[in-house]
Amino acid sequence: MDNRLRRRLSLGFELFFVATIVWNSMKTIAAERYTPFESERTTWHEGFDRYHFIMDNTTGTVTPTKAPGR
């Protein structure tokens, strides 16, 4: 291989690794913004937790509600 081809391959690998690091760090930032549910918890199938919310279609706000019949 000549030197120009080696430099291009090296640059390509470096760009790939930098892009991978940036992409993974963005996923980490998104995961740290977790907000726990603040609604009444009821039980569902086989012990799973269930929460009830209503979303306003106009504004997109989500508000916790009480489960019907509970």
C-alpha cells in the first residue's frame, strides 16, 4: 500500500471512532434525564406495576389520574 492510501484508511478509522464516542455519549446524557412516575400505582398482570395518565392532545401535557373503578 502506498502512504496516501494508508493515511486515508487511518483517517477513516479515526473519524469512525470519534463518531462512535460522540454518539454513545449522547445516549448517556439522554439516559440521565430519567423522571420517575408520580401517579397512583396499581398492580397488573403477574405483579407488574401499572400507572394511569391522561394526555391533552392540544398541548401534549401528561397528567396522572386515578384508575377507573379503583
